[in-house]
Amino acid sequence: MNIPDPESLPPRLGELRDALAQAVVGQREVVEQLLIGLLAGGHCLLEGAPGLGKTLLVRSLGQALDLRFRRVQFTPDLMPSDILGTELLEEDHGTGRRAFRFQQGPVFTNLLLADELNRTPPKTQAALLEAMQEHTVSYAGTTHALPAPFFVLATQNPIEQAGTYPLPEAQLDRFLLHVRVDYPSEAEERDILLQTTGTRTGTVPRVMDGAAILAAQALVREVHVGGDLLDWINRLVRASRPRDPGAPDEVRKYVRWGAGPRAGQSLVLAAKARALLHGRFAATREDVRALAAPVMRHRLLLSFAAEAEQVAADDVVAALLRAVPWPSD
């Protein structure tokens, strides 16, 4: 498939979203946020109860994009080499010479579903997150480049805590978006029952390939962000820090540590990607409002008072959006 003209990319992205809807019932907001993460060149952390279609969604995304897809079930005994790869000693039967050959692990793919990432020890978590950040794997002094595009969707179950290794805040910050996967509506759940218990199955047409996605990621960088919008994003992030003069009362009371500069970078890129996904070449305040919670909810370290009063990170983000004025107001 040839790389499309930049003007034709927004309609193609709309086709991609519609293609996923043919296989995944409901979850339109989740689908949109995953596509935003892909277009922005970041990675997504999905949090939701089992059986909500996370694996189906990622596999369908790989089919619609004609990309390689792999799934890794993370367990307490998983080692870094099980993900990154290892060296094998091979012997040439003709000459008898022996040499090491690097055997690539499942991380060498385009779409990687890291299922229940918090069930594996920190050593294995860190190995995957390093690959996510650098897009390379270093082994025995040799650096191996990962394929492009490279997109990781990690999941974790918010219900079970026994036998898990929660990701540290510094590692959570590596994810562009923290996506919440909620239960479907009554009508959507009925459609799921109908579609998954009979002979009819959802098919995903092939819409784009890897080259087109790379072109779309490059186009996201060219989407316009006005000076006022950039100032507002900067103030939102800075106001999430309790010691900042512009922090609202809710932040001072319920937040121990606020979001860092990576949150501002992520919010700008995600807003640009959402604008392009909606067929626009300029980001707006609505793009920022729609993505403020997915970008910031995993970057806020809440205080004991927030836990005692059952105040969630999303509540703090909502307070930020209400309290931080638009620069021209």
C-alpha cells in the first residue's frame, strides 16, 4: 500500500475507526484513545476488569492496520529474556564452528499486548519499559532496533492486588495515556452476547499499513497548536503541583506530587492526534479537555486525605480544568 497524500489521511483514519467498530462492540471512547496513542507515537496503559475485549481490540487493530501483533501474558516467573530475546549457541554441522545468534523475543513486533503487566516482577517490567522508551533492545553489547511503528498496550486488573507488582510512578509516566475500560451499556452488552455466541463474527477490513501510520504520525507533529492553547496546557500541568502558586485548593489538599513536564508534552501530542483523528489540522480546547484525564490520571500521586475522602485522580483533573483560566480571560 502506498503512502497516502496528507490531505487524505484524516478520512482514512475515520475509516480505521469504523473498521474497528465492526469487530468491537461499543467502547468508542476507548478505541479513540488507543488510536490517539498510536498516532501520537506513544504507548497506552489499559485498566479494566477481565472480559471487556481488550485483547480483541488490539488484535482487531493489528488486522485493520496490516501489522504484526503479539500477546504476552505476564506472570511472576517471566524473565526479561522471555520478552526481549536471548542468544543461542549454534553449530555449523559442515565446519563444526560454533557461534552465538540472537533469537528475537516477542517484543520485536508492531503491536504488543502486554497482558497484566503488574503481575511480573520489576526486573521484567523495567526491561519492557526500556524497550518502549528507546525503541531498541541491547543484548551482549549489540543494539537491535525494534520495528516501526512500535506500539505497546499494557493492561492491568484494578480489582486484584494479591501477587501483583504495582508499577512505580516513574514507570507509569512512560505511558502516554492511561485508558479506563468500563463495562458496556445494556444495549451494547446484548449485542456482545448476540455476536459472540452465534455463527456471525465481526470481520475487520484492512484499511492502512505501517507506512501509512508512520506518515500519519509525522503529520500529527505538523498539526497547529495556538499560543494561548499551549499556555493553557502549560498552566494546567504546572497547577497540578501542590507548591505551584497557581495550584487550586483541591490540588494542595489531595495531591502529594503533581505531573512533570512529560505530561505537558503528552497532552500537546495527544491533542494534536485527536484533532487529526477528527479531521482538523488545529487542536482546540475541546481536544485538551477530552484528554486531560487520560494523560494526567496516572501522573498524579494522591495524598492520604484523597484516599480517606475517596477522591480520585479524575476528580482532581476536573478541578484543574475548572480552576485554571484561559489565558485571554
